[in-house]
Amino acid sequence: MHIEHIRFDKVFDVQARTFSFTSAGKNRYGVVLPGRIVPYEGATCAVALERPDDWSRVLGWRELGTQEVFVPGHGLTARSAFFEAAGMLLYVILQGGIGFLTPWLLLPLPFVFVWRLMLKRRRNSTLRQVLLAQP
């Protein structure tokens, strides 16, 4: 996780919840922030990115000077955890072959789902704390 402080000098090409912006002379195109909000020109934000300078994976953000933090909501987190758990199960089935497919193999799916959901919620909680600690 990488935290950047960004001042949105210019916000343009706003389409639905996607926008482009200029900050410190660099243009970024097709950005979507969690919370589906387009920042106003002149806003200064702390933005959590998965990798430095990779705006395709924005983890969360907070406008500096406010206490409101935007991270993916519960529904998105639960949906993501479910699909990850189902994907892990599918991978195991495909690696084992069709003969490995038994009803008992579906038994761990709820446990893997809950485990993934707990990890994602913990990450979101940590992300919220890190963004609130930004000056």
C-alpha cells in the first residue's frame, strides 16, 4: 500500500463517476475513487494506492481537513471475498481433476469465504486508520 498526497489542480473529462485530473503538472486519466465521488478542483486528498503511481487500483482516500474516509463498502467487500473463495475452490477442483469433484469439497467454501471476508475487513479497518492519521 502506498499513500500519496494529491492536490487536484484541474479536474476534467468527468463522465458518470470517472474523471481525469492534473496534479503537479502530471495528467491522470480514467480515475475512479471509492465512494463514487469526483473531487472538486483545488481539493487536497490522501489517497491509498495499491502500488505507487498506479491509479487503476485506488484502495481508499480522504480529503485532508475532513474526517470522512472512503473505502470499499461492506457489499463490495463481501462480494469480493465470496468470489475469491469460490475461485480458490474452483482452482482446487481443476487441479485435482473431475474425479476429485465430490460434494464434500464444497464444505470448506463457507469457511474460506468467512476467512477472506475477515481479512478484507481487517485491511479496510487498517486503511481507514492510516488515512485518518494523515495530516
